Amino acid sequence: TQLLEQSPQFLSIQEGENLTVYCNSSSVFSSLQWYRQEPGEGPVLLVTVVTGGEVKKLKRLTFQFGDARKDSSLHITAAQPGDTGLYLCAGGGAGGTSYGKLTFGQGTILTVHP
Amino acid sequence: DARVTQTPRDKVTEMGQEVTMRCQPILGHNTVFWYRQTMMQGLELLAYFRNRAPLDDSGMPKDRFSAEMPDATLATLKIQPSEPRDSAVYFCASGFSSGEWTDTQYFGPGTRLTVL
């Protein structure tokens, strides 16, 4: 069974601060996705990383996939109240018959105070 | 703006009752996923279909849960009989698959189920 551990579970910060969320596993994933979920809605995909060591930037968000494709991080610079939400990482199976099957981490609840 | 739709959005029922949740995937998507989200377990995959055929339902309690795709525009998840431990938010997601790769999964708004 492939498991993903996210940390921290909860993060409460002030507007303008930086933060990093981590996603770790003992398993190798073919891809790693990050989602953001707001109350009453489904998760929305932010980014997909597929290559070990890959770094992707989305405005103030920086995503990194570990060299061994077992871990990932999400870094937010100068957080804003609009960044508040549940952040989920999800790993895609390493080939075979995964057909897009994802394993989700437990999530990190981020609250950014004005 | 294509979206996955789910009905009902909220369902309150009593233990032992049958519950049916419906999902309309985005037109053109050939893969449908059913997830369950709780505070304790997070987001768990229950079952998924490709081209209407079930690929994997190992995450689903077989004795009471069943998932079907009567046609390409409708996926259903049924619980019979329902139990209080089934209380959760159930999400449907759809995507396009080619070979062993599935493109972005688009999630619906979820059905919040409460079993009393």
C-alpha cells in the first residue's frame, strides 16, 4: 500500500509570511499532484510534477518533486488570506494498471490571518 | 464551463435506509472516480471506471456499497443498508484516460451524507 504523509496538519500564519508544506512517502510515485480544496467544494488541481527534481512555479506557489520521486513540497511566499484552504498532495501509481489512480495525503489546513 | 455535477448535495437519512448518489461526469471524459472524505481518513478512493467498465473497487465495502455506470453520462454510488459510519462527503471526479495515464481529475462539489 502506498502511503503519503503530509506535514504539518494545521498551519495558522499571518498575511505576508512564508510557509512550506511537505509530502513524504517510502514509495516511488510516477507523478505527484497538489490540490487545494475550499469548504463545500471538491479539490481543485494546482499542479502536476512528474520528473524527479522538477520545480514548478505558479505565481507565489513553488512546487518541488524530490529527486527520488518519493517526496514533494509546496512553498508559498507572502501568504494572503485568499490562500486559506485545505492543501492535498496526491501520488500517481508507478505504471502498471494504475490508470490514474491517486493516493492522497491527509491534507494540511492552512489559515492565513489578515 | 464544463463541470462535474453531483446530486444530491446533502442527504440525511436513517440507519438501514438505501442511499443513492449520482454523478454526471464532464462530457468527453472516459474515467470516473468515486472518493469518500472524512476528517479521520482523509480522501479515500472507493472505485473507478474507465469507458464505463469498473477497473478497481477494492476501496469499497462490497457488502453494502455498489457503483455502476448505466451510461456514459451517469455514475451512481449506492449504499444499502446505510450505517452511521458511512457519514462522510462523497466526491465524484472525472478525467480523460489514454493508455495508463489519466489527465487531470476534475472533482464535483460532493454529496454530504449523514446517517443517523
